[in-house]
Amino acid sequence: MTLAVENPILNNPFEEPKKYWIYDEGQPKRMLGRRPAGYYFRSGRRSDAQAALFTEEKFVELEIVNKIRHGLSSAQCRPQGIGATFFKELNCYVSIKNL
């Protein structure tokens, strides 16, 4: 069983991510959208190193980061060429600050 994927890079570095990898029951699976911000940690301590490899990991979502990402991707925050004025950027900043 290999955890490596042949072509791990799915997105253009200059665009918002459209796909990501997730491991479902130990197998890589391609998902659509942007991966939620968060981290994994092992909830229990195991003295046996071999058993520690298979300890269940828990995902903790970084809720504020996901809210900021959602706010930045909304239409009011996207620059529209020359029409991206100071007030549009200020409106975006204020709406994110109020999260």
C-alpha cells in the first residue's frame, strides 16, 4: 500500500485552489473545492511506536481562517480591474474584521 500519488500538484499557484487530496481510509482521494483550513492531531498517547502509527487522528478546523477565506472569495472583495477602488477594498476589510 502506497500513500504517494503520482501527480500530487492539482492547482495553479496563481489561482484559488479548485481541487485537493484527502486520505479516506488510508487511500488518496481527489476532492473538488478548497481544502478546509485545519490540522490533525493524535488524541491518545501510545507507548508502542508501531501502534502509534495507527492511532486515529482528529481533524480540528480553523474556523476563523475558513471564514476569512470565504469573505475574501465573495464578489464584494474581488478587484474588478480599474474599478477596484479604495472604498471597495475598505468595505472588504471591514466585513472580514467583523467576523
